[in-house]
Amino acid sequence: MAMMIVADVCTACGDCEPDCPTSAIFPRKGVYAIDAEKCTECEGEHDNPRCLELCMEDDCIVPA
């Protein structure tokens, strides 16, 4: 499974992008998105998806 960013909630702050261990987060149409094929939910890297820990917006990043 992968995480996804809800475009309507994303503020495009960019806090999540540099800390993604698989480089799955990228800018798209003024906000950010997650490449589902690259996203591993940080399995083997962190206890929880790193993007969830970094995002300041509630319900912005959710399981796909």
C-alpha cells in the first residue's frame, strides 16, 4: 500500500518532500503528490510514514 496527498488540503509547504526516503513525493500542479509505485510507507526505514510525521495539516496525507 502507499500513502497519498489530498490536493485540496495540501498547502504546498514542501516539508514532506526532502525527508521521503524513497523520493516518492514530488510537486504537481502547485501542490505535492506521492508516486504510489515508489512509496513504501517508510517500511524498514521508520516506524510510521515519515510524511505523516512532518505534515502539519490534518488529513492531508492518507493511505491510498
